[in-house]
Amino acid sequence: MLIIDEIHAMLTGTYRQQRIFLNVIRFLANDLKVPLICAGTDLARQALLTDPQLAERFETFHLKRWVNDQHFAQLLASLGTILPLRRPSDLGSAPVRRRILELTDGVTVRIFRLIETAAAEAVRCGKEAMTLESFEGEDLVLPLVAMTQHAERQLRRQVAR
């Protein structure tokens, strides 16, 4: 299986560059005979739709946002087991799950970046574990611009109430 991420980035090229890129994808699909997965933003679908043959070959799937359920708890538990922390983290508790969802809006890349950032901070400060406090402090650095903007919107809504 070959996974091509950020497929929507091809739209930044010239028309000629886009055609070359799409031909390469067609070559990979035809000659390598391996399954191809093209991932990206909603523009990824548009990028592939510019070629009628490729549009017929790829099926579109939208990843749903995570919700506070058993699947999300399993995801966090899995992440907790692979982190290079010396002590077990409290990622499975209901308050931690809720806080992570508040900060990330359930978007997968945001969740992974937040956990990565909190784990690095836990190592730096010597705690070697993540707790609810890891996701609450004033000094929490949100790793993505979209997360910072989301947090600012939430704060404005709370102040307006």
C-alpha cells in the first residue's frame, strides 16, 4: 500500500505540473499494482477530480471528528502506551478526555500534536506523565495555529456570556 499525504498541495503547481503529478499517480496505480491512498484536505478530492480516469478510481472518505466514546478512550490508551514517559499517564480519565476534545475539537491531527506537545513538556519538566494539569495550565502551548484560533473563539464565547 502506498499512502500519499497532502495530495491537495498539487493544486499549487502550474497546470503542466499538475498533469505530470496526476500522470505519476496513474503510473503508480497501473504499474505497481499496489493500493493507493491519497489523503489531504477537502481540496484533495478536487485535485483528483481534475482527472476523469483518477476520479473513477478513488473513493472519497471523510474522517469524522472524535467524540467522547469508547473508541476515543481506546485511541488515548494506545497513545499512552507508546509514549516515552517513565510513568503511566492519565489519558483515560473522563476529565482528561473531555479536555483534549475541548482543545482539539476532535480533529485527529490536533489530538496527536497536543498529546505529543504535552508528552514533551512532561519529559522537560521531569513529571514523566500526563495528567489533567498537563492540558490546563496558562503555559500550555497549543501546537497548531488552528487550535490556538479555536481556543480564542471559545474564550470569546465564554466572555460574551
